[in-house]
Amino acid sequence: MSFVIRVVFAIAAGVLMSIAAVLLLYAPYSVLRDAMASGGKIHHSLLGAVGYLIVAIALFDVAKYFFEEEVPAGRERRTAADARRGLTKFVSTIIIALFLEALVLVFETARENVAEVKYAALLVFSGCLTLVCLGLFQRLSAATEKEVGPEPNDRPEGEDMAMDAKEPPSTGPGRLA
């Protein structure tokens, strides 16, 4: 079953990269097409192209995450720190895409309909909230890793028995006596 899951992630990553490549090609094409049709007035299509490029880069980054984290064999026994780093990279990509898209939306709405800027502000707020949640996740998971210590599979061979024999059970906060 693990092989099937890795194949599905590889196919999904390949499809995402293909869509991103099409967007990377379509963005300049749309600007050139609009420039020829409108006689050089392309400010609106440039903002649209920036939006396409932002989405393309985010898709490439998500596909890269799949290829690095989900596709390789033997990655099933990851540590909590590995999972935290992978999730942080993934969510960071989403946050960057949110902020860039919000910036484009601010410029578009400021030129067309200023009353609609509230939607861009909500997008900025959601990006900020996601960033705060990522920071909270980082802090809590790092604190948990420090409190719990390395996973048993992370200790060098032979150290399990030596550490268990030397260390008496702790009765500190959060531990049962």
C-alpha cells in the first residue's frame, strides 16, 4: 500500500508541476496578447500575470514538497522534527502565496473599486492569522520535542539501554511519580 501512495503522490506532483508550467507560459502570453489588442495599455493584465505567476510558484513549491517528503521510499519512519520542518516549509509556501495574492488584490481593487479593498484586507488578515498559527505550532512542537526528548529510533545503537539504566524516572511537572 505504501508503494501505491508514493505513486499517487508522484503523479499528483507531476500534474501540479505541469499546471504550474502552463501558468508560467500563459502569464507572459496574456500580457502580450492584451498589449497587442489594447495598443499598449497592459497594467491590468500585468497584475493578472503576477497572480498567475504567484499561483504557479506556489504549485511548484507544493509539488516539490510532495517529491521531497511523500514520494521517497523509506521516509515512513520520520521523526517529529522532520515532520515539523516539512510542514513548516509547506505552510510557509501557502502563507507567501496568500500575502502576494493579497498584495495583487489590493492594487487591483484600489484602481477599480476602493470599497472592495475590505476583501483584500481579509486576505491579509487570514495570512497573518495563518502565520501566527504556524508560529504557535512551531513553539509548541519544539517545546514538546525538548520535553519528550529524541524518539527511541533516533538514539544511537546501544544508547537505549544505557540511558534507561542510568536515568531514574523523573517526577517533574507533567510527569507521574
